[in-house]
Amino acid sequence: MRAKTLIELLTLSSNLYMIAKDKEFFERLASMAEKGKEFVDEFSEEDEEGETQIIQKLIHKAAQAKEEIEKKMEEVAISVYGKMHIAHTDEIKKLEEQIAELRKELGISEVRIMHLEEQQHKA
């Protein structure tokens, strides 16, 4: 259980690190924040109907921002998990192939030994 928790924490921290290092992502967030400020300033002088529209537009924009952030986090997570998983499964497959070859060679060797022992007993 502890190992699983440590792995999850390590994965989470590596994902957060990858996101923190993504300059393009933060530039887009800053751009979205600036556009959001302009959007609010633009509509802040309207009447009650305008306020309802502003709220609806803000909710829509917030949902879009949330989707973009989730998408970016998912891409980073997939990338990190993909790199870790591919290396791990490839190594396991390679080891399994080597084990299968060694078992085959061991079986052949056992047959040869048994054949030599039979010949030796006959002689």
C-alpha cells in the first residue's frame, strides 16, 4: 500500500512539474486571464439583462477554460505515463522472450543429457 502511494505521489509530482515547465500553457493561461479582464470590463456597464448575459458568458468561458486545462493535464499525464509504461512493458516482453528461449534450450539440453545417459548405460 505504501509503495502504491509513493508511486502515485511521484507520478503526481512529475505531472505537476511537467505542467509547471510548460511555458506555452502558462502563456495561454495569462492570455485567457487578460481576455477575461477585457471581457468583464467590456460588459460591466450594462443593465440587468446584460448582467445575466455576462454571467452566462462567464460560465461558458469558465467551462471552456476548465476543459482546456483538463485536456492539457491529460496530454501531459498520457505522455509521462506512456513513456514510463512503454519502457516497462518492452522490458518485460524482452525478458519473457529470453525466459522462453532459455526454457527451450534447457529442455533440449535435458533431452541430450538423458540420451547420453542412456547410451552410457547401454555401453
